[in-house]
Amino acid sequence: MRTSFTFTSESVSEGHPDKVADQISDAVVDLFLSKDPQSRIACETLTTTQLVVLAGEIRCKPVYDREKPEWEANGWWAPGAKEEIEQVARATVKRIGYEQSGFHWETFTFSNNLHGQSAEIAMGVDESGNKDEGAGDQGIMFGYASDETPGLMPATLYYSHKILERMAADRHSGAAPFLEPDAKSQVSLRYENGVPAAATALVVSTQHKAGYCEKGDNADPARYAELRTYVERVLHDVLPDGFITAETKMYINPTGAFEIGGPDGDAGLTGRKIIVDTYGGAAPHGGGAFSGKDPTKVDRSAAYISRYLAKNVVAAGLAKRCTIQLSYAIGVAEPLSVHVDTHGTGTVEEAALERVLPGLVRLTPKGIREHLQLNAPIYQRTAAYGHFGREPEGRHFTWERTDLVDRLKAAVES
């Protein structure tokens, strides 16, 4: 295993067009789960200039029910339900901060194309008689943890997120009034003996108000210097002391101008930032996006439990790095396989962990949901700045808890 190398991860802000789409999709998930914890939702969002489009499949009788003839004239929707969904989408965009001519929370055109879930999918997924609830689809899911940051996340992604979180907080508070919602960051770190040692390159591209650019018709050197000084200060505040050196290259709005951004600058789609959502490329990803899906979808719930297990392995001191893979078949409850890789850093055999872990948490869709308390409106907060490495709080980010450590240690020692 290489111990000295340079690695890079990126993040995008809550105002990035793909993240706008993710947050709207998860706001819809939260809305339906607040009406019925057993709701089924697969909500995709498209955003572009002054337009938000929803599409997908749902099942939530308080909202949409084809067995109520009195709702037929309204497309089987409950009275006021379509309006409530639109209000949720607009409130999400307003919270992010879009009040621009090319994308404004109050005036964008809204199109709701959600419809009922396939009966064939429901037949395979639902509990019935002696049949346990099955997985909502086939697929592979990965979880990962590393001891290189306090949250047991890859350092490159951890700092990429923190840079943009800080900038968003300053924008919302008014401390950086020249910032607009869309932004991206990128962090390249040099590792020595497997430990992050220094930043080799830092990239921040942030949308800004008119004039805060280096190039173009609106270029104002003084305003650009103000923006650049601010971003440099954020970078120094976020990265550990000594990481930024004289050799660190900084690229701040390298195109020279970034006034047109968000969905007006580039169309956004749910699920296009899956590496940002997970581990920044430091670990595999199964391919299925998380946002817009209820927790019966193993793309989401099994990825969360895989992270939970991997994090507890590292927190228990059983490895410095850990990747866990689970696989499922549609309609089948139990995982088809459990694979553990500690990347040569483990203190116990990986095969032992593969035997022990399924005995600590039932890895069926229902077992995962019950253990992590996933049938709740908790998902919009996951849709920006990563699903992992966050602080657990109440029912939010339960998969970040390390409450399995003692049981795990006892199990591998027995």
C-alpha cells in the first residue's frame, strides 16, 4: 500500500444546481414521510433557468390515493397536496438564497410529474404473510471510514466541505455579502507515511455579485481583491495550521468571473454528485444516488449502514481504514454478500469481521431502517455538504454514531 502520494477531492455548495435538485428531492421525501412514515418515494428533480421539474414514483395514501374516487378529478391527489409540494420546493430554493432574475424562488415555473408506484415493485418489496420486506432494487453499496480526521472521513473531502460550509454561513449571516449561492471547492493534499501533511493545491470558484471579478466588462480590481482576500482567509481558517505553505497553489475564481451561476448557469439533476455525497473518490461508490429516495431503497439505507459499520470498525481501533460492501437483490430481504477490506491496516482478520458484523445489526432493509431510525423526515439536511462525516443529532445522521464499538470489540475477542 502506498503511503506517500497526493490525493484530491472536491465539494460543491448548497447553491450548486445539482445540489439544488438534491435538496428539493429530499424536501419532498421529508414531506411525504411526515405524512406517512411508510411512504415510498423516488423523486427526481431537474433545475434550469427559471424552471423546476419533478418526476418519479410515490406511494403515500394521505397525499396520493387511486382508491379515492373523489380525488380522481385532481389526478388522485389529496386536496391541496400538489400545492404543498410546490410550496416545499419554493421554500427550499428560498432557503438556499436564490433571488436572481435567472432563478428566483418566487417566480420559477414549477412542474410536478410524480405518479403512483409500480404495483410490481410494491409486490416484491412489501411485507406479506411470512414474507419479510425485500430490497427495493438490486445493487451494491459501499461504506468507508478513515482515521485521518475527527469525523473518520478522508481529509481531502472533509476540508472541501468545510470550506464551502463556512462560506455559506458567512453569506447567510451577511459577513460576506458579495457571495452568491453557487460555489465549488477542491483540495489536494500531500500524504506522508499515510498521513495528510500539506496542501499542494486549493481551488475555490464562487458565484459573486456584479463587479467582484478579475476579468470581463464588470471587472473591478479592488472588489476582486476583497473577494480573494476573504477566500484566502477562509482557507487559512479551515485547514490545519501548517497545511498551507509557500508552495501551496491557490486558484480563486480562475476563470476571472462567476456572476451567472446556479440553475441559470447550468442545469441541475438529482444524483449527479454522488462522489461529493460520499467519500470524495477515496472509496468506491455503488452507483446509486441517495437523494429523493425513501429508506426502503437500499441505495440509500444500505449505504448508510455500510458507513455505520465501517466507522465503528475504525472507531473501535480494529483498523485505520475500512471499506465495507453489501449487495442486494430486488425483493430479497437478506444481503447477498458482505465484504470487508481494511486495506492492510486491520488488527483482526477481515473474514472475522465479515462473520461478526451481520450478527450485530440485521442487514435487511427493515432491520437497517429500524436500527438507524430512518423512517422519519430527516433527509433534506443530508443533501448538501455530504451524507457522511456529520455530527449525529437526535434522529439526524444516526449512521454517524459509534455506539457499536463495545459490542464489536467483544464480538471479535470472543
